[in-house]
Amino acid sequence: PPQPAAPTQTSRLSKPFIQIGIFSIEANAERAAKQMRGAGLAPTVKQSKINGKTFWRVVVGPAATSGERAKILSTIKAEGFTDAYAVSS
């Protein structure tokens, strides 16, 4: 069978993304993402649903190495998002 196309950015980390936060209001997620862009990061806002309730996750990544992930995490925490943590996606 044909191999699936490899993502352009690969990571060997099991949790290469940093989740900045989960927001019930999209505007708040966008505000957090804008702040991350201002700090030189490239966040993604992902819409999700749990139990019929819509929410937005703001994540940065993927980091290629644990050192890069640590640097991203320290930047995020310096921006005031002290409960940010590594996630798989």
C-alpha cells in the first residue's frame, strides 16, 4: 500500500505541541494567539467540541526537539500563560 504523505514538519517528541489554553469564547482564544504572535511564536487556534460544547484551544508547535519545546514553553510562560503544558496535538 502507498505510504501516507509525511508532514512537512516532523518531530520525534510524543508531545511536540504546547497548549496555551482552552477558551470557551473564540475572541479570547484569538487574543491569546495574537499575543503569542507578538512574542514571535506561530500559534494555531483549533476549534473542538466536548459534550456538544464548542471551545477553542490555542497551541504552538510542533517543536522538533525537547530543547526547542522548552524554549517555546518559557516564552509562553513569560507572556503570562503559566499553566501552558505539552500536548500531543
